[in-house]
Amino acid sequence: MDKDRCIESAINQYKIEKHNFQRFLNGVYDFFKLEPALNSGALPMVHSLKCRLKEESHLREKIERKWTDNDPITSDNVFDKITDLAGVRILHLYQKQFRHIHAKIMDNVSNNDWVFNETPKAYTWDPEAKSFYESLSIVCEVRETFYTSVHYVVKPKNQSPYKCEIQVRTLFEEIWGEIDHYFNYPNKIESIACREQLRVLSKLSSTGTRLADSIFNSFDEYKSLCESHALEKRPRFILETNDIDEEMPLISIP
């Protein structure tokens, strides 16, 4: 099998279908951008969104990395082998917000607006984050780079070749991810010092996310106490009926 010809054919197939990937990508992006439950209030669940279609040059690089003679990537199977041709990234401030984002994704699948192409997966090295994701029935995996994000791959219906990868992460995780991507994509950096520093940065970003959760939890507790205290100090305007003197004359107010 001619590898170069197969790769070229796969890329041409993507060019032919690219507008259909764009249509589906637009729909997924607009859902997260316009859904009121995720974008209302003083602090929306979705902080910001990114989206992109994979460039042909990046697709070529990925096919070459994944290529094996026993399982070649061709125009017939490229959309099954490469599932991140379209991608949306959702950024949020702290971990508790993820529950609401995840719930909306699951609702869309339950309502048959989307179909999962594969089981959702969380990439994390943090044991506490692992427990959190597993409580939501999300499979967890640890990567040696300490990559941290939650991935979903959805499509409009079961037989559709058009897929979109949804990544969900906190802003702290996004900072680490952007730096790590620069050094490790498409090829992993060979510097041991850089690899170790990226691992430390990953731990710092996880600590930042955890601290943000703690701050918001503390604030919620503080608000609850303030509201409770305000209720206790509120004047009592309602009198019991047996406190009213039946001999008390009625005063008419003009």
C-alpha cells in the first residue's frame, strides 16, 4: 500500500467534507454559547469558548504519527480514526461548575440531539479530581505528561461520519495546557528539565483550581450565614391574634 497516496487521499476526503464538519461544529458551539442555564447570572457556568477545524497540515502530521502498515488510515476510514477534526473547548472558573456543564451535555445526548461516538473520558493525575469525575460516572485516565482535561466526542446521529470533540477544563488547566501544547505538540520535548517543570506547573494549576473551589465554597457558606443572620434580626411585624386587646379602639388613618 502506497502510504503517501493513502494520506493524500484521506486529506482530500476531509477537504470535500469540511463544510459539513463546519456545520456540525457551529451547532455544538452555538449550544454552549446560547444555552441560558450555562450563560446567565453574575458568574456564568461557561467562562469562555474556543472552536476550530483541524488544518490539513495538522491532519497530515497526525495521520503520519498514527500510521501503521497493519492498520492504515485511508479516505474510507479517516473520519473513524481521527475524531478531533472539529473541536470545541469550554473553559470554566472552578470545578463545581463542571457538574452543570456535564449535565447539559448528558441532557443533549438523552434527548438525541447528539450521540456519543465514544465513552466520555477525564484525563487527570489528581486523586481528588479522579474521585470527583468518577462520581459522575466518567472514566479517568492518567497521561505521563499530566495532561488534564475532560473529553467528549459527539456526532449528530449514529451513522454520521461528522464528529466534534468537546474539551472541558478550568482556566488554570487551560494555562498549563497551552504551555504544554507549545512544547509537546506534535512531538514531545526531549528536555528532561522542561518535562519536569511542566509536571510541576500541572500540579500548580490543579492546586489553583482546588483553591478556587475552596474560595467559592467559603463564599457560599458566608452568604448563607449572612442571610440566616439577617432573618434573625428582621423586625417582627406580625402579631398573634391573642396579643390584640379587644378593648383597643380602632384608629382611622385618613
